[in-house]
Amino acid sequence: MQGRRKSNLHFWVNHRIEVVRKQKVKEGKMSRRGKGGAKRHRKVLHEASDHASV
């Protein structure tokens, strides 16, 4: 049962990453300025919050 739960969690994490990536692409097209560091930092925070909410 735990393995199944883990694979399900993995699916959801992958899904979240896909959604976030699409949002980032939209943001990038709107403003192509060098805020790479901030974006990367926000991504790390977002992943951390994902893990915490599970």
C-alpha cells in the first residue's frame, strides 16, 4: 500500500511541476527580463510547500 501511495504522490508532484512549468512559460513570454535568480528561488519555495502540504 505504501508503494502505491508513493507512486500516486509522485504522479501529483509531476503534475504540479508540469502546471508550474506552463505558468512559467507564460510569464517568460510576457516579461523576458533577467529575473532568473528570483524565479529559481520561487520554484524552490514552491516545491518545499508542495512537500509540506502532502
